[in-house]
Amino acid sequence: MKKKVTVLVMLAVAIGAAVSAWAQMKPEDAIKYRQSAMFLVGQNFGPLAAMAQGKMPYDKDAAIMYADIVAFVSRLPLRGFQPGTDTGGNTKAKPEIWENMDDFKAKLEKMQQETAKLAEVAQSGDFNALKTQVGETGKACKACHDKYRNK
């Protein structure tokens, strides 16, 4: 389990380093980048939500792994929302993101704060606290999706 986390973190760090080296990505690459980050968040938040809802057995070690990945990867997507990436590709991002970038960033920062709390709570092993924080994290994600993501 820890080996997977280490590999994923190393991969994310490598991606982040490569991206920061570029002055600006091509729009289609930026769209793929942000979609990849959001995909990883969803794939790792899903099992936490399933545990919180009783659809999957609670596993402290797995919860820690998933929460750590979500917290780390949640810091990556903003780089992919650069000017000129509001159209093209297969994006679900609404144009309102670029019209309200300050609000979008505030919602993204709120989500990042909640995912950081999620990682802390997962470490504690307190299942009830994890359930509560999964809900708070989900609300933060939903706030952005409701306003800035096409279905």
C-alpha cells in the first residue's frame, strides 16, 4: 500500500516539476493535465466516500493512502486552467471560470483546505470524524462543480 503511495507521489512530483518548467502548456495539454489531476482526485476520493457511506469496509491504512493522494493531487489542477483553455478538447469546464477566476480560485482553495483536513483526520483513525470530513470535502468539491462544471 505504501509503495503505491510512494510511486504516485513521485509521479505527481515529476509531473509538477515538468509543468513548472514550461512557461505555458499548449491548451490541449493544459486541459489533459487538469483532467488527469481531477480524475486522480475522484478515483481516490470515491473509496473514502464509499467507506463513509458504509458501501465499503473501513480500512484505516487504505483511508490514509486515499486521503493523502487526494490532498496532494488537489493542489495540481489550477495550473491547467490557464487562459485559452476554456474551449477545445473535451472539456467540461464552463467559460465562467475565466470570467470569475477569483471566485474559482477561492473555491479551489477551499477544496484544498478540506482535503488537507481529510488527510489529517484519516491519520487519526477516528471513523466518525472521517465520515464528517468526507462530507465537508464533498461539499467543497460540489460547490465548484455546481457552478463551474458542465455535466
